[in-house]
Amino acid sequence: MADLTLEDIAKQAGVSRSTVSRVVNNHPHVSEGVRKRVLEVIQITGYQPNAAARTLASQRSWMIGLVVPRSVSSFFTDPYFPHLTRGIAKGCNQHDYTLGLFLVGTKEDEEKILPRVSRSGLLDGILVQAGHHGDQVIDRLVQSTIPLVMVGRPFHTEGISYIDVDNIEGAYNAVSHLVRLGYQRIGTITGPSKSTVGVDRMEGYRKALNERGHTLDESLVTEGDFTEAGGYYAMQRLLPAKPDAIFAASDIMAVGAIRAAQEADLRIPDDIAFVGFDDVPLANHRDPKLTTIRQPVYQFGFSAVEILIELIENGREPARRVMVGTELIIRDTCGASRRR
Amino acid sequence: MADLTLEDIAKQAGVSRSTVSRVVNNHPHVSEGVRKRVLEVIQITGYQPNAAARTLASQRSWMIGLVVPRSVSSFFTDPYFPHLTRGIAKGCNQHDYTLGLFLVGTKEDEEKILPRVSRSGLLDGILVQAGHHGDQVIDRLVQSTIPLVMVGRPFHTEGISYIDVDNIEGAYNAVSHLVRLGYQRIGTITGPSKSTVGVDRMEGYRKALNERGHTLDESLVTEGDFTEAGGYYAMQRLLPAKPDAIFAASDIMAVGAIRAAQEADLRIPDDIAFVGFDDVPLANHRDPKLTTIRQPVYQFGFSAVEILIELIENGREPARRVMVGTELIIRDTCGASRRR
DNA sequence: TCTGCAATTGGGAGCGCTCTCAATAATCAT
DNA sequence: ATGATTATTGAGAGCGCTCCCAATTGCAGA
């Protein structure tokens, strides 16, 4: 099964190594008869070309790496990652790439992983999940020469390729929806201001209020960290300002915020409305069901791979930028069904 | 930075390729002076040995693969996976292995992935997440010659190495706890009977009832699928049998079951008690907080890697088996604080 | 000083593939 | 039939490393 070489197949098929190589790689200039015969031998023997030898000779590993920096702590808590990973895995599979996973957990991990991913002969390209501003790994990776696509927009974008969800527009739509429903004191629980996700969703909130003639009240804005507990405490901070609606920059935070609101004996959506962001399954299983912004995470991962492959094949320049749209999912917590 | 070869380093340090190789691989028989000089050149130039060349020459790729079969659908819904993956990634990192991720989503994925993982020169060993009985990928992988460790016990274990959580004991402890608290009609929502996890947790339930003089009432047993919705419907099926306590084979199902119980106007734990399994963070953030069995998932993944590496280095025979223990986490839903 | 031995170093083959280039075979126009 | 042209095939070098073996060096003991 294993450990057959090109030469073995060649011998069995009565041709040369070169010819077998041509067949395996689907190159032209092989007569139909020979191609068929070689294919047959390969079929029977179950021959698989040796990955290392192929990589060494062709200088292409057909492997890409997904690097998740240390500052991406939501790896555990957020269903975002399983879906992203699935999309990426699917993309790799479909294009015959192997996926390497590099999770940076600690500073030591960082020291081991950085040299490894930039080592020649291992990866053809790298996908980096965007993290916090100033993350070591991201900064150092970006200046390597290997093709690279950021998943999520980084703070500094000069010359670097990325794919991102249109967070500004998503947040804008969420908040506009609340405005349209007539809410007057719309607060927000933002994501970390050290991440572009956090900043952009805040920007969308700001934009929606402005365009629709609301003034931004600082007492209705507070920062969360994309965790349930973070949302809970954020809501407690917001409560004194008497908001009648909240846009939470993530569903998980919305869940925490709702818990805090309920503990304060507020009814949802009668006393206070909520819109989240992400559309995690959880949000659809609770009562009341969460109105939210859905992002196509699976597709997002899949596309990231395709962009990277395009980069690998056609060069890094110019940098590619892709934005993907979102969708407003109206459920119970925004009160749309009972108002208007 | 990249594309330096051993030969380049050798030239710069005024020694031979062989000597540099010895230094890089920390082999003996290099004089201190030479070693220092070579190390210096490597330091300055940022040389990294070419992975493919090394793999080809040494027949070791220093890479292991994690294969997640199609029948493992909980990949998305369960926090188990992020933690497992983190543990595995940590193990790889610490032992200087690269981690390859192979998620099998569809039948087509299967056809692409199977040849790839068994291709020589790519992986030194494979970790396979246990899935359902009869899963193609698992069966075919197991009979390959490459070192392999199953994460979770498979149905047929002859000759194969695995690491597993002691599910029987965990479930036994959970149910024993309920018995001790005096509950009389203890029901269970099991996992799929096609998985050993499901079977074992059921076995623990059975064992606890038997040993403590309860008889097993079939109307108090129903099968779930490790999802929230599955738990919800399972609970609805159980309700007519009037259980006063439920052991759910996973927290996620417990959450669904609790929702169903609450909709039926049962108070928890006064009217009905719950114990889950997994200790997902979610379970600790809700009200009432879930009593559960904690499994050391991170450690589990880490150990799996170490077992695999041991296999790679010392051969597949004999098969290694490791069981890891669990811990009962007592919170609100079992009613321990108000009873006894 | 010389021999013997161990420690250190260098040279060479080879891992299994790709890819260029030359050789051969097949095809066609003349 | 002949030379020119093109399609098919094979040989060989080389990708960058490891590892064996032989050569060299250093040093202790006689």
C-alpha cells in the first residue's frame, strides 16, 4: 500500500519514471494507451506519490497554515471558530491542499510557531485570524515573504490582503432597525476597541444614529469583551442610563446582557429590546429568541482559502480585499412583531 | 531570511554541510568551538532547515494529523472540540510537531482525505476522533499501517490504541449522587447508542441504579443526540413518566431538557433535578446552575498527542490504552444544597 | 618519537520526486 | 521516398537534507 515509488510503477507499467510522473500530474504529451496502462497500475497498487519528495522537487507543499494568534481568546467560547475552520477545511479539501493548524496559546508557543510557519518547504501560504492591535505574531507574520491572507481586517492594511465581514454595515443595519422601530435610547455594548471588529461595529452604531438624527449619548455606550460575563457586567453598567434598546456587538454578550436585564426585572422586549451580532444557534433556542445579524462564517472561511490560493498562484501584488455582507435576522428580542 | 541551505551556512561558518547538520540536530561529536561558530551563523542569518528535504531524507515528517470523521456532528455545537484541539495543538507544539487538520464533512471529503492522510511522507501519525459505529473513515484508517491513536474508545478495539474518558465511572458518579440525594424516579437522556460515549454513559446509569437497589424503568430512558433540541424533545417524551431527576448524557442536552421542564411549569430542582455531563461554561452561567461531570478535555487532547508520539517512536505494538478520570461538579440543579 | 585509539570532520550516496532537454517515433507535405 | 515537423518518451540533474563511512586530527601511553 505505502512505500511504492514512481520507479516501481514505471517498471510495472513498462515505461519510464518521467512518463508516470506525467500521468500522475495530468500533464499532456502522453499517449492514451500509455496513460491508461499507467493509471491501471496505480489503481491496482494504490500508489500515492510521496509528499515530501514532491514538495522538495517542485518547491510547492500544497499545504496552507491557519494561524490563530494569542489575542484571539474567543477561540473557545465562540461558535465562530468551528464554522470558520470548517469552511477553511472545505476550501483546502476542494483544492487539494492540506491544512496545518497553528494555535498560539502562550508566549512559548509563539516562539515555536513563528519559525516553523516561516520555514521553507512547509507552507505555501498562511491564513491569519485577525486579533488585537499590536499582536506580535500578526505583525511578524505580515512582514514575512510568504503569501498571506488575514481573516478579518487588521489595523494596518498597507499591502496586505484580507477578507472581512462588513461589520460597519451589519451594525448599521442592526441599529437602523431599532431606530425604525421607534426606540429612543439605544445603547450599545461594544467589542474590544483593540480589535477592528469592535471598532467597526461601534462605527456602524454611530453611523446609524447620526444618519437618523439621534445624538450619541456616551452613557449608553460601554465596552465588552465578547464573553457572556462581559455582556452581563456591561449591561449592569448601562442600566442606570435607562436604555430602551441595546445593540450588543455579539450574541454571546447579548445573552449576558439579557440575563442582567432580566435580573433587574425588565421584560424583553417590552421594557428593553436587544439586537445581537453573529447568529449563534444558542440565540435561536432561548426564550425570547434573539434578533441578530447573521454573518456567513462558513463561506467566509471558504473564500479566505480561495483568495489565498489565488495569491499563491499569481503573486502577492496587488493586495486583495474582499468584504462579505451580512443579514438581519428578525426574531423576538427587538419587539418588531408587537410594534409597528 | 528564507531559502538558505545547509551548504550556505556551512560555507559561512567554514565547515562542511555534515557538521552544520550535526549542530542543527544537536548531535554529539562536534567540538564546542565549531558548534558555537555555526550556531552564531544560524542565528545571524535566520536559517531554517527546509522541512521537505528533511522529511525526505529522514523519512520523518514531524507532523501528525487530526482526523474528525463525518459522523462527529457535534464539532460545531460542542465546546468539546475547541478545547480538545487546543490540547492537541499544545502537545504538538511542545514536542515540535506540526498539526494537520482533516475535517471530513461530506462523502467527497472522505475520498480526498483518506488517500491524503495515508500518503507516505506527509504524516508520522494520526489522531482520530471516535465517531459513530461503522463510520467508513474510522474503519479504513484503523487498518492502515501508520501509527494511530483513537480519541475516544471505538467499538472494536482489537489491536488499536486509544485514550478515553471514563464515561462509565462519570455517569455512575452522577447517578449515584442523585440516588444519594433521595430521588426515586431517576430518568436519563442518553447519547446516541451508535457511539461508545452514549453507550458507556448509559452503562454508568444502569450500574448506579443496580448497585443502589433501584430497578431500571424503561419509560425513564430515552435517547438524545447531544444537541439542545434533542434534549428538549427527549425531555418531552420523558415527562409523562413523571421523573423526579434526570441524568442527561451531555450538558447541551440538559439545557434543552431544562427548557422543556420549565415550559411544563416544573421548578428546578424542587420539582425535578438535573445532572449533566461535560461542564460546558454555558452550564455555569445559567440560572439555575447545572450540576455536572467535568472531563479534562484539554488534558485529554494533550495526552493523546503524547501517546501517539510514543507510538511513533516505539512502534504500534502493543496497543496503548489510557483512561482519564472525571469530576463531579455540584451546583444548583441537583438540589444538593436544599436536601440533606 | 612513535603507535593506537577516540573524537571530530568531510565526502558521498541517496531519499522520491519534477522538469529540462535530448532522443526517438510518428505524421505529414513534398 | 525523403526531409521536416510534431508528439511522445527517457535520461539525468538536482531539490536540501540525513546518515554512513572514511579521513583527519589530537592526545595518551609506551
